[in-house]
Amino acid sequence: MKLRVEVMADDIAEGKRGKSCECAIANALKRAGYSQPYVQPWGTSQYTPFIYLDFAINPTCRVDLPNEAASLACRWDEGDVIEPFTFEIEVPDTAVSK
């Protein structure tokens, strides 16, 4: 299933920079019904940017974070001002919501 994630101005304003469970994207995912999202926008040579939708409930359900969303999240973490944005992710059937 595809999920359209809308990161709104309130998500950005209330987000905490550098906090994977409290950042702007995590706030938007909480509004979408995921209780404890974990967002890792920084990629390395070993993995691409990713999201755990409900880390406490299902820590094996990892979803790739699109590059554009990851780039915005990284810029925001570094102190840049960003505007609201949207992106889509593919949510596996094993994901838990609400």
C-alpha cells in the first residue's frame, strides 16, 4: 500500500532537530496513525535512509525514505529552514498502524 506523508508547518515547528522519533517526518507519521516512528535520514555506504513506522511494535518493518525527503530532513537537522512537503512510501502488509 502506498502512503502519502504530508509534513505540515506544525510538524516542522513542533519537531526536534536530530531526534529520530520527534522530527518533522516522525510528527507527520504520528498524525497518520503510527505510534512510534523512527526516522533515519542519513544514508551511509551500508544502508539508505529509512523509516521504522512503529519501532516499538514492529522493529523489523523498515521502509526506505525517498531521497528528496531524506535531503530535506537532513537540511532541517542542520538548521536550515524548510517548507512543508509531501512524499510517498510503500508500506508493507506487515506494518502496524494505530
